[in-house]
Amino acid sequence: MSIAAAGIDERVAAAPAPLVRPKAHGETLIRAVFVTYVAILVVVPIAALMWEGLSGGPSVIWTAIRAPVAVHALMLSLGTSAIAGVLNGVFGTMIAWVLVRYEVPGKRLISALVDLPFAIPTLVAGILLVALYGPQTWVGRTLGAAGISVAYARPGIVLALLFVTLPFVVRAVEPVLLELDAAEEEAAMMLGAGPLRTLVSIVLPPLVPAIAAGSLQVFSRSIAEFGSIAAVSGNIPFRTLTAPVQILGDVEGGDPSSAAALSLVLLAVALVLQPLAIALSRATGARRE
Amino acid sequence: MNRVLVVAPRRPGQVAVLGVVLTWLAIILVIPLGALTFTVVARPGDTIRTLLTPDALFALGQSITIAAIALVVNGVLGVVGALVLVRQRFRGRRVLDALVDMPLALSPVMTGLAFLLLFGRNGILGPTLEALDVRIAFAFPSLLIATLFVSLPFTVREVALVLEELGTSEEESAATLGASSLQTFFLVTMPNIRNGLSLGATLTVARALGEFGAVLVVGGAIAGATQTATTYIYVAMEERQVAGAYGMAMILATAAAGLLVLLQKRRREV
Amino acid sequence: MGIRVSHLAKSFGAVKVVDDVSFEVRPGELVALLGPSGGGKSTILRIIAGLEPADRGEVWLDGARVDHVHARDRQVGFVFQHYALFRHMTVAQNVAFGLRVQGVSRDRQAKRVADLLGLMGLRGLDDRYPSQLSGGQRQRVALARALAPEPKLLLLDEPFGAVDAKVREELRRWLRRLHDEVHTTSIFVTHDQEEAFAVSDRMMIIRQGQLEQAGSPLDILDHPATEFVARFVGDVNVLDGVMDRGRARMGPLAVDVDGPCDGSPVRVVIRGYDLAFWRDDEAGVARVSRVIPLGDRMRVEAVLDGGTLIFGQFPRHSSQLVGVQAGSRIAIRVKHARAWPLAADTADSAAVGA
């Protein structure tokens, strides 16, 4: 029967399916709304930043970041961030261990404490440290007498970073610990392994990518940290001045190009670390069934 | 299907780990908190007096307003964004995904600088804005925009996580039962993402209230005009107004504690 | 290794999971702990392994009491229900683990691993990871791993529960062949009676923490000690009736049984193959509802006048079944049955089949 001679049903069935489903209009609309929002809110300012930073050409960037103050600030940022990464890597893993594998009263309180840095303004975190270690406090004076300065010195910066980045490793390791199967550890035990060997051979290997991913997050976050350091470090150039604070100084000093140049360096570091972080978090899920 | 080996710590090694953890938390978090609380509580009169000044109240009010607006705007758009990123397939989706995470990678001062470069007097849009007699930099709008920027990712991420876990089968069932997109969204999707949304909303508010670097740069911390609670503290510290600074810090810390309680509740429900 | 457990008891909270269980396993035997899920079988196994402490009772391995000996020192191999393979180690590393712990030289490790992989049909899979293996392969790796350090006792906890039916059959044959070659004393836990019957030398029926009966598969089948064992094992009809002159009478049916005195109510257990059905349009006592072909057997389901359901199991081409189809009237003769005094047990219902 030819199409022309067929009834209406056959003709509709024979026609190609419409390319635009009625529902798709709504989808396109909300996509357009969101994309516009992100374009205006995120893309435009970052573009402005990159424009300013690159507008003077590479020589401006080079000069800006070669300035001794800037070099020191960058080194200080990287150094303190690395220390925070290692320390929170170790202690964060231990905290996750206690939260997942120990039966202790008050675990909820510990879990809440771990989340505190997510809830509290970074500036306030810095203020807390000043309230504890400032030169006018009992603690500050006692330590000062022993030759240790915390506030307005580098230890203060590290403590601030440790506060602000405390949750990252914990929350990265916790889900992996929860995925471990007691049966694997029991199997190792049945095969004669002692608790230490079970820990090293069976428990730790799956944790390593998670710990690394968390520590990397700590590192990235620490490089960008501003509020707590602004409060506790005293912002002394060549001593306690970190890169973000240096950027602030440039802005307040009416030198937006240097500020933008240094910003681009930090941005570049962040962008380099990003794929590394993604690769690590994928490795966390890799060998699981 | 898996069991987790949970024990009461009795062996010396286990007790040691517990001890180390508690000591670490004490040194890093608890004792500093205690120090502030102690200092503020020891001089209540001074603190209350400085906090009741118009400047302080204005700064606090401004922070709350900004946080409220950020909550609504980024809350709604966060849900929209999550739907777009998780349920749709289109060219550039990965780019959009990465862009949403950008605010997390930037240091707050860089954010402030970027907006200053846009809206400042010598900025890209500076002359245009002057001609239109619109003040953004060093005025309320810039504070709001900067806060929206930094708090963008939270709701999107939390809701996206939940959407991914849920899968599309419920929405597909609704479609086969004749529901329109809007009906499906409000009757099926919304109830399911409620927990993710609350969690995201809590984090959004926390981030908004806590924003400091960007609003400092782009607002200038002008008393009675562009000060937020955080920049108030900063200025107060610079001017050695310790009572005011500590007092406001205490308020923010208490608000954080409240948000924390909400966070814990939400985490356990998710 | 011979095993003896004596008066084992264990409760979790208020629940008595193991309730005074005692039995012996002779060296070289392959024994099944069979029973419904949740009956305590796995707990008994774990107590023998040392993974759980018993509240009361003793475990003797090879004539020595081991209650205070830690699981890792008991030289017992354990195969877990979901394999518990070390997910980040290769097959070879998994199998070698027990040897590594013992400090065996690398060469000897490699040789033993190669031997076992060959024995289990896993040659060539040395460098694969568990996530890259099929369920059947994983289970064989778990077996190889448990056997590598030459344990004196092998314990298997529902080893074939997590695989498909076809793979399960294959694995059962593996296990039996393996046992015939290696002769390690073995105990395995299962709720699948076909498995227990197919693989074991002897079975222990465990229910609600208690040992109902221990014996060879044939013993259990032909001489069930309790009503539970009779009903649990095999496919059975359960009918209520009354004793009458040495026979149990259930409506139109009657059969000679060793039962209580005349007039007592009894519960009668009749195996599907202990019935004879044949077509009888006039004097039939039941109407056929379904005829189900099951490979080499036929299952005929019928309803007695009076409403009770009954079924029989026959060879596929049995001459008895000529003319028998859905709707036919049939006569029934009970060839053999067991009877127990009717308990006021509300948990047991007089329904057909197991």
C-alpha cells in the first residue's frame, strides 16, 4: 500500500520523529539562564583579571614576580602550605580513623568540630589565634619568654592554615574507610597476619590515594588562604607576608598590574593542581569493584 | 554489603591514636575557641557597648542581608545549575562544570581584584558606570556580587551529588504517568533533593557570612557604608578596638556554631 | 585434623544464636552445616575459626583445646561468603599472602602459587585484579588463597552463595574434586540442601542454634530424626491426620507409620516420590491442578476433595501418568511416610511442599 493511499495513522508513523521534543524547550531555557549567570558572574571577572595581568605583556609579569618581596611571599605561601598539607594529611587520617573505626562516646562532637572550619569565617579563625597567642596574652607572653613567637610569626601562619584546612583530609578519607570490608581484614588474620601487617598490607593501600587527594586539597586551599593569615600573621614583608596578602598590598598601593600578575601566578598554580587532584580522586575509586 | 571493623579502643596503640587525635583537635580548634570565648566573656560590658554602636550594627545587618540574598539567589540558581549539569548533555558541559568550581580555586583577594578591575573607577566598566551614575565598586552592589561569586559552587555541588545518586528512574516513571516537566520537578525531584539542598544552603550561608578578602578589596570597608561583619573586625583590629573586634568575632563564631548544628543534622540525613 | 565442639553457646544480646551445640568431625571428612538462614551456622563456623568468642563451650582441634588460641594461630583456612579477596592485590599476590606472612622464600611462594592456580584452573590469571574476574573465578582464588599455607582445617561460609546457579554447580564439583585430592578436613556452611547433599560426606542440620540431626546424606533423607528435618530436607507434603489402627489417616488417604497410639492427631510427612498417582475418573480422590515438567522429572500438583493441596514427583516417562493432565481425577496411594505427634506449633503450617 503506498503512503499516499494509507490512512492518517500510517502516515504519522512513517514520518520522521520530530527533532525537538516539547519538553526540550524548558531544558534549553534553564540551561540558558544558568549559563548566562555563570558567564556574567564568573567568566567576565576572571577574564578581566587575566586581561589586566597579561596586558602589559610577559615582561610586566616577570618583573612583578621577580620583586624580592613577591618571591619571598610566594615561597612563604608554598612552604607553609606544604607543611599544612603534610601535617593535616597525617592527623586528618588519624581523625578519620577514630571517627570510622573507634567506638567512643562523643564521636558526634568530634565530627562537629571537624566541620567547624567550614562554618566559621577565616578571619575569625585568625582572630581566635590572636586571642590565644597574641603578645598581650598569658600564652603569648609565656611562649615569648621561651623565645617562641606564634602570633605575628610563621608558626601562627601554619596554625591558621591547619585550622582552616582541617576538614579536607578527614572528609576525603572517611568514605574510603567506610568502604573497607572487615572480611578482608579477617581473611588476612586467618592467613596469619598480625595487626601491623594487616594495617600496612590491607588497610593502608586503598587509603593512600584518598590521603593524597585530601592533602593536595589542603595545599591548594592554603596557598589561596587570606583571611586567617591577614589576622594572625601581622603581614610583615619578608617575614610573614604571604602571596595573597602581597596581592592586597599591591591593590591598596595602587598597583593593580602587579597585583594581577601575581594573581595569575597563583591562578596558574591552582589550574595545574586541579587535574592532579581529579586524577587522585579518581584513583580513590579505581580499584573498587 | 560490607562490614566495617569498629572497636572500642583498648590496646595501647589505639588509645595512643585517640589521645593524639584529641590533643590535636584541642590545640588546633578547641583551645583557640576557648581563648576568644574567655576573653569576651571576661569583659562583657565593653564588648556589648562597642557592639551596640551604629557602625557595628550596620555591619552586622549588612552581612545578614547579603547572606540572605546569596542564599536565595544561589540556592535557586544552584538547583537550576545542578539540573543542567547532571541531567543535560550538551557541548561545553565540562567547561561549565569547571567554571562553577572556579570560585573555589581563587584566593578571595584575587576575586576582589577581578571585580575591582571591572567596576573600579579606572576599570573596564568604570567610565560607563560613572556616566550612568551607577556606583558598584565601594558600594553595596559590589559586596553582593563578590559574595555571590564566592558562594556559587556550594548548592550546585551538593544538589548535583544528590541528583547523580538518585538517578532518573523516578522522573521517568512520572513521565510515563503523564506528568509535565514542571510537575515532575516539584512533585518528584524537589522532595528528593531536599537534603542536598539544605546542606548546600547551609554551606552557602556560612561562606557568605564568612567572606572577607573580596569584600574588603571591592568594598573598601567604609564604616556605615560598605562594612560587613568581617571587614568591621578587620578595621577594628587595625584601630586597636580589640573589644569590638573580639565581640563581633564572637557573634560570627556563635552563628557558625549554629550553622554547624544544622550541618551535622543535614550530613546525617544525606 | 579432627575437630570436636562441645556444648557451644553464644548469644548476641538477648538472642541465643548458638544453643548447646556439640559435634565431631573426623579427619579428612567434608562436612556440611545445613539449615535455614539465620540459624546460627555461620556463627558456629566463626567460633571454630576463632573470629568470634563463644560464651560457653569448647573447641578442640586435633585433640588440643584452642579456645584461647588467636584466629591467626589456629592454622585454619577460611573462605568467606563474598570472597574477601584483597582488592588491591593481584591474584598471585592474594594467593601468596599466607605464605608471605609465614616468611616463605620468594621462590617457594611462586611455586606454590603456580601449583594452586593450576589446580584451581586459574592458570594465566596471575596478574589480574579481583575486579577483573568473574564470580566463579574469584571464589576459586579465595579457595586457592586459603589452601596455600596448607591449613589443617578448611572452613567455608556459604562459599557459593554469591554466584549464579550454573556456576554454583561447577564450583560444587570443584570443591568435591579438590577435597578428594587434597583431603583437608573441611566444614562448609550452606542453606542450600542440594549443595549439602551433592558435596558432603556427612551433614549436620542446624536450626535456631540447635543441632537437629547429624548423619550421612542418606541417613538424613531416609531416617529423619525430627519433624523439622523431615520437612526441611527434600520436597515434601505435610498433611495432618489421625492414627487409626497403626495407620495414619488423612482424609481419603492412609499409610502405615510408626506413630503414637490410636486416636492421636499426627502430622504426616510424605516425600513427593513416595506417592503413586493414576487416573481414575470414577473413584478418584483428587483433581489435578498442574502438571509441571522439570527436566527428567514430572511434578503433578493436585487438590484433594476437601481442599488440601498435594503433589507427587515422578520420572518423566512414568507409565503411571498416562492420561493424567490438568483437570483429571486421580487416585492416590501413599507408599511410605513419617509421622509425628501434632504439636501446637503455630509456626508450622499444614501446607504442601517445602
